[in-house]
Amino acid sequence: MKKIIFTLMLIGLTTLAFSQAANLNGVTFGFGAGYNVSLDKTYDYSLTTDASHNLKIQPLNKGSFVISSVVMIKLSKVAFDSDNNKFVKQSQRPTYNKLVKSPDEGDKKKVSKDKSWSNIMDHLSINLALDLANVTQNVSFNKNISGGLGIGYFFTDYVQAAVFYDISRVSQLRDYVVANYADKPIPNGTTGNYTSLSTSDNNLFYNKTVSGLTFKLIFSLANKKAE
């Protein structure tokens, strides 16, 4: 379900971004680093080293430090076009100047009223991140690095702070194994009990979809200048 929601969000925001391509400041690439907090519980598994080989389950730390590559779609400077009742690029000078220089005080007030919103929009960016590294205190995380979709705010031309909704895949023991064999040996059905665990064993493990929030500082490599 989470994967479906994330996919729909990705399609929706990406479609919105590219459908408004004329009002964007271009696509920019860069790198980000920050702290991820998982919204789901995950566990690490091991077998005791004695002859019984009992299953031990340990909850994993929900926090980790991540480094990502980022594709940024930076929103451009905007002004309010009262003729079409929408925001447009300030570079569309004829329309913008018409509003600013209009003898109609109503137009001038409209531009003034929406100035703060225009300034905020000028700093926003839609971001798509692919995690390159995940540093955590956990000894064994069995995490397949993924990425997320987020929105950021540029403090300078090259640095932004951003928040992401992330999706990743984590190898976890199947529920029936945990329910039946916690603190017990796991029978392998042939020669007795398991003496080691492997995440490639589909009889024991599956890939769980895990969601999380990540807060990052992002550095862009080259920004496309507004026209």
C-alpha cells in the first residue's frame, strides 16, 4: 500500500512539475546529506552460537545518516497575472509590467498582495533523491537503498534545505517465523535446525517496504539561470 501511495505521489508531482515546464527555472543536479527517521519498525536477526542456535530478535535504530544524489526542479520567479488569475514567470515582462504599471489601483494591490507568495515560490524546488549511502549504528541492517520525493527551499543559489518522503526495502523474517520461533531453534525441514541465516532464503525472509522522512542539506552543482 505504501509503495502504491509513493508511486502515485511521484507520478503526480512529477507530472505537475513538467506540465509547468515553462514556469520552471530548469533541472539541476546535486548531492544531499541528512538524517533519516524510519516510520516503521525493523529488526535484526541472529542465531545463538551455542548448540541450540536459538533465534534472537533485536529492534533496529530508526535513525540513520544518508548521502544522496538529487535531481532538482527549481521553481522560477513568479508574478500574479490577473487576466488569467494565476502566477506566471516574472520574465514574461509584458504581462508583469502591465500589472505593475497599470493605472488601475486594484491591479497594483493584487501584485503587492501576492509579492510574499512570489518570493517564497522563487526559492522552492521539487526534488527526487536516490540514496547512495546509509550510515547507521546497526550492525546489520539488510537495507536495499532506495530514495524519495521531497520539496526544498533554497537559502542561496546553490544550497537548500529539504524534506523527503522516502521508500526503501528491508529484508525481514516472515511473520510466522517470528511468531513461532522467537528464542527457539528454527527447523529447516531436512537436517534439523538452521545454523545460520541468509536473507536470500525466501522461505524465511521477504522484502518489506519501509517508509521514512529525511531532512537534508542539498548542494546543487550548476543552476540554470532564470530567463
